Amino acid sequence: MGNECVFCGEKAGSREHVFPKWLRKEAPKDFVDADGSRGIVSDGKLVTVPERFATAQVKCVCGTCNNGWMSRLESGVKPFLLDLMRGDPLTLGRQEQTLLATWPLKTVMMLQKASNRDYPDQIPQVDHAHLYRHGKLSMRRMVARAFHVIPPGDDHSHTWGDLEVRDIRGRHHGYLAKIRTGAFAVQIVSAKLPPHHEIARFGLMATAIPLWPARERFDWPAPAPLPHEQWTRLSLQRLPYKKRSA
Ligand SMILES: [Zn+2]
């Protein structure tokens, strides 16, 4: 792996927390003190390593990114992220939704670098560059929705984060990233589209709330929780997109 910042290309070496340090301070004590684990894909095998909650770090970003925009993004979601993770009701406006959609993508990018040694570059560089340049997801190529998933098991034994990044329909039309932290689960789709086309947006469902592009308001949680087994099976059969209206 090179030692360039995955976002800006400057020299990397700054230690970035995959999940922010404040999350560890704010999470329930029983949970923080419990022995946790994290899965790492290496040589085609999933290896589970012992790791306490929110202690993982990666060294693929530079100090300027880490202490600058990445840190601002973490402080931006801090006022409501923990409520979402606990499943507590709340309403967010457009600006907060933008932060809330950006945070999981940034976190997925870091988790991917930390957890998949076989495919550390499954998320293309163009998406890292977009996030760095614009500070949010692409309006044309990306969509995201949020699910309220009741975590399985008790807080001592379950893993608080699920991550899955894979190519859509086994071909590189784009990728699907899923991340769950506590009860807050997000599915992000990033498409590789022909010019002048745009990805179709997610609609409102009983179990899912559209998160990106941001709408007038985001009312959390969705009317019905999504069972954890359904969350783990959630995939994308096709990638709907259409010609952009002029
Ligand atoms: Zn950087």
C-alpha cells in the first residue's frame, strides 16, 4: 500500500480513527468495556480479530485531512449520531442530512482500508476525490437510504458495525456499501454511469428513509424496523438510472 493520502495525495501517516473517539466515550459503559471483535478479509478468508469498540485506526490519510475536514465532519454529526444509533426519534433538516449521508461514506472508506486486505481499492479513487473536493456525496451518481435495524443479541456480544462493499450484480457497474452502527444502518449506492445519466432516487418505504440526496426533512426512525436478517441479505438486483433532464 502506498503512503499517499487517499483523499488529497499528500503524504499519509496520520492515524485516523475508523470510528470516532468520542463515540467510545459516549457509548454505554457495558458495551465499551466488553471484548469486541472485527472481521478482516485477508487471502480470501474472513479472520476475526479481537478489538474493542471504536479503537481501530488506519494510516491512509494525511494530518491536514484528518484534523481538517474529516474532524469537522465528525463534530458535525456528533449532536445526533448517538441518538440515531440508539434508535431515539428525531427530525433532521437538509444540512444535517448532508452530513449524515457523508459520514457513513467516509467511515466505509476507512473501514474498507482497515478491513479488506484483498480489495483495499474496491471503492474507486474517483469517489475519494469527489468526497475530498465537494465534502459530500455525488448528486448524480450516488444515493443513500437509512434503516432502523435492531441490533441482534445483547450489547455485550454483538458487533456494532457491519460493513459490506461489493460490486453490483457481480460486475463493476458501481458498488453497494452497507454499514450499521447500533440501530442506524445505511445503504449507499455509487454508480458508474454513462455521461448525461443520473441514478434513480430511493423512495419512501415503511422500513427505509431516503437519506441522499437530502430532502426537506428526515424523520427518524422509519415507521417499521428492518429485521437484522433482512438487513444482512439486503442487496441490489438492478441499478436504475435514467437520462438527465436538461
Ligand atoms: Zn489528505
